[in-house]
Amino acid sequence: MVKKLTPEEIKQLTHGIPRTRYPWSLETYYSRRIRTLVSGWKAIADDHIQRLINPKVKGGSQILTDDDHSDDIAAAIAVMLIAINGADSDAFMASMVSSYLHSVDTFSYKNIQAQASHVNLTTIEHNSTLDEYTKMKIKENVALIKSMRSDFTDRLEKTIYQSINDGGGVGAIAKALTKTTQMANNHAAFIANDQTGKILGQLDGYRAQRAGASKYIWQSMEDARVRPKHQALDGTVQIYEDPDGGDDGMQPGEPIRCRCVALSIFDL
């Protein structure tokens, strides 16, 4: 088992460089931005439900039985889904993601540069590798949000039909929309958490190695949410890009929903 270092040993080994920080505010910002999109989808759904679907459903319990409204309801749902899926263009989402990602990139640079300069070293702010990485992460995150939107519309369609077929009426449809929205908001928080940890960890690791670090100390958030495996890794020395090190070869931030960070050990 890898030895856990004491705070004094860590300070001595790292020459007292500043601790690696995690961008909590940027994670919160990104989650809030995605949830704003969700609010827009909900508003579109609510408008279509109120105008086109609810009039075809009895107020208390069931679909009207004096006429067959199934085709009207199906058409209304189809129109609603098209409106939601067309609400945000790829260009708009790419711009939103780009703003967030560049903020994380700047945070990473300032963080690693502050550590490197403490021991009279310097790190890379921009190069072609980082630029290409940024472009790919923007595309990945747009795809994640679009997938989340598809999940939202698919789930909403199914639950509306189920609510009507079960005789739930307009009240059940309203509850279905509320539940679908809450699940999407939870998904937004997941994406923001997972992507912030991954992006920061990969940027920090790249910059630290280019500044002369070959090893790092695993740092957890040291709170109740830290998974047992990462509690065991906390305070241990690891090797960058070691396939047998870290969490099954993954560095801090790379596992799902990981907020751990790496404190670099610069080779002087």
C-alpha cells in the first residue's frame, strides 16, 4: 500500500508550493447555465401543454370520450418536441460552453503557474495541443447537452402519454413535466461536476508535466463525499500517466464526478 504523507512531508517534498485549487464557482456557473437551458425547454413544454394538449383532456381525470382526440394530442406533442429540440442552436451552445471552458483553462494556467513560479519554473499558457484539446472539449460538451435535451424530450413524451392513458388528466401531465425538469436539472449538475473535474485535471496535468513535474500528490476534498478509494489515495505520491497508478490509471479529476486534484512535485 502506498504511504500517506504527513502535511509536513508534503510541504517538504513540494517545496511549499501553493495547494492546487478546485474551481467551485466555475462548476456552479456551468451548472446554472445548463439549467437555464432546461428552464427554456420547460417553458416551451408548458406553453404547448397549456394551449394544445390540456384542452383535449378533461380537467380531472381522463381524455375526453365524446370525440377521438388522440391524433390531435399526438400532433401537439410532436410540435412541442420539435420546438424544444430547436430551441438552442449548436452555435449558441458552443459559445456558452466555450466561455465556461476558457474560464477553466485560465484557472488552470494561473494555478499551475503560481506553483511553478514558486520554485522558479514556468508553465505553458497556450500551444497547439491545448488549443486542439479545447476545441474537442467544446464539441464533446455540446454533444452532452444535446443528448440531455433528447433525454428530456423522450422522457416528457413518454410520461405525457402514460399520464393520459392512466387517466391522470392535466394534473398528472403537470407533474410529469415537473419531474422531467427536475431530472434534467440533476443531469445538468452531473455534467458540470464531471466535466469540471476532468477538464481541470487534464489541463493541470499537462501543464505541470511541461513545467517539469513527473510525480504528484493526490489531494481529495477531504469531505464526506469523497469515495473510499480516493480517501485511500489522498496524500499519496503518484506518477503522472502511470497506467497502474491513481484510480485504475486515472489522475485526479478524471474518474466520474471526481473533484480531487493533483499537487505537483517539480523535478528541481
